[in-house]
Amino acid sequence: MTESWPAFINTLLLAWLTRTAIILWLAIRNRRCERMQAESIVKPSKESNNQALISIIIPAFNEKGSIGTTLLSCIHSDYANKEIIIVDDGSTDGTGTIAKKLADNYPAQRINVLRNRRNLGKTEALNLGLEQASGEIIVTLDADTYFETNKTLTALAQPLITRSDLAATTANLKIANPRATLSTFQAIEYAKIIQTIKRAQSQTNAILILPGALSAFKTASLRAIGGFSKTTLAEDADATMALLRQGHHLCLNTSACGFTAVPTSVAAFIKQRIRWRIGQWQCLWKHRSLFNQSPTTFFFLVDIIATNCMTAATPFFILISLWQIIQAGEWQPPAWATGGFITTDILVTAITARLDPTFRPTPRSYVGSLLFFTALSPWITWICIFKAISKKEVNW
């Protein structure tokens, strides 16, 4: 194997370059199409009586520090015809009390505060809100997420109102607490994924995850798939893939921006990513028929699997490369591969900044992000593998 190692590394690098080139090309095309569509859309008047009713569902569990900001961003939205449903999922910190006080302070707003006596989980809370919703459009909003401006809700719902073929849309999520070092790293990750991979998926109608933190659905389409499923840990990815399987069109709308809180400790980050990773795997298996849906869904599903495999194999790549260097003195192949992968990532970051002018990472934050995810992602993947093999339960 050691003799063929350089050829294997070069083949892997070439495959990654080809994959990245395809994604970037699709992302750039999506940006051009987005500009053309923005110029052609006629926005409805704020005071229009024909506005579709939007039901904003906010599941909340012990979110007293953020629920006020989240709710106020909904209240101050310029979209008039809306109702706000807060589902207090057994909070013990007074989250429901804060929400109820705000509802009383804004009686003109249609705000309904529901409460579960005990914590049943985010999926149950979302489905309870869906049962009570009267709107033609459902917007899911995490209790630690808020709209960037008072026009965000209008921008998010606009594609669903103007396009009959569209079943759901998602927003451009940004980090609400960017000053923490770990948050800065995640801000770079979010921007790169949304501006490249998510754009490319939107361009080819192959979005695999509409984040529950801020997405919008046509109510009829969401109810037709049975709402949000409890069979996986990723209820948002599960619903997205179910909609895709039914042949619905989904899109990313970067003109609608929201800010969401992210973990600021390594322990909380690892816990979140383990849940996300295992939930993603569960959805891939549950909706494996998507591999036959279209060439683009096949491409992006294989991309997820390949990325997970590469992440898991990273420690072995490092060990074998070190062995090559020590035993044979062949440092050129691993150096060439490392330089190639880093150069590719720099290119992705540069194009991300081109697609999103607000994205301006410092060299220090970029290097920190690269090192952090390179070091931690393999361990998260292997923890998930061991949990999956041992069938250990993973909770919220």
C-alpha cells in the first residue's frame, strides 16, 4: 500500500477539487439567478388585505435569556398578517412567563402561548404549534434566533407567495454571538456552507436540510408529510427530505437573514454536533430512496457520505503520511496534498466573501477555524460511529 499511497492521495485531491469546482460553479450561477429574480419580483404592499396568513412557531425550552429578543423581532416585523405561536416545552426558568408578559403588552398582535407540563422535545413542540396554526405558511423559528430586520419575514415568505411550485424556503443564517472565539469559527463555517453548498443545492433543487432555526413551509405541504417526525434526531432534515421525496421544490433565499445563537463552549459544541451528525445519518438511511430521485440529489447525498468518510479517515491519513516520511523520507506527497486541500479551502472562503459582502473573516480567525474543525471533526465522527454501533441513545 505504501508504494501506491502517493497516487491514492493525488487521486483523492483531484476528486475533491472536481467536487468543489462543481459546487462553486452552481453557487455562482445561483447568485446570478437570485439577482435576476429579485429584479423581476413585484413586492406586495405592506397594507395589502390579500397577504397570506403566516403562522410563526417558536418552540422554547429554558430560553429566558433570548425569548424576548426573538419574540420582539416577530412583533416588529413589517408583515402584518401573522400569528405568533410560542410553545413553552416544560421550561423551568420562566420562559413562558416572559412570553406571556410580552403577549399581554402587545394585545394587537395575535400571540398564543402554549405550554407543555413537561419537556417533550422540540419535535413535539413544533407539532403542537402546527396543530394550532391557522396560517397558509408556517415559519419555524428557534427561541434563540431572531430576524435581522423588520423586513426579514416578508423576504422569507415572498417566494412561497409568488411561486406556486415552491413548498419551502430557508434563510441566510448568521451567528448572533460572534465575539466569542468558538462563535467566530462557526460563523466562518456557516457562511461557507450557506454561500456555496446550500446555494448549489438550491440551484439544482437538492436542498437536503432546511434548518428549523429559520425556514418557511407551505402549511398544506408540511401537513401532507405528517408534520415533523420523531423517528430521527434531525426533524428539520427529516421534513426536508420527505418534501423532496414528494417532488416538491425548495429554495434558499439569502435576502432573508436571521441571527442564531451557537455553542460557546467546546463541550456544548461537541454535544450539538453529535446530535446533528447522528440525526443526519438517520435521515440518510430513512430517505435512501432519494439516491434515485435525480442526479443532483445523488451527487449531494454522496457528497455527505464522502465528506463523513474523509473526516473519519483523517487520523489514518496523518499516521500513514508520517510513516511515509519517517521510513522513506517521502514528504512531498503529503505536503502536496495538504497544500492542495488548504488552497481549495482558501478559494472557497474567498468566493464566499464574494457571494456575501458582509463575510470578512480575519486571517487569524480563518486559520483558527481551519485548525479547530480539522482537529475536532474526526473525533466527533468517531464518537458518532461508536454511539451508532453500540446503539447508545442520543438526546437533545
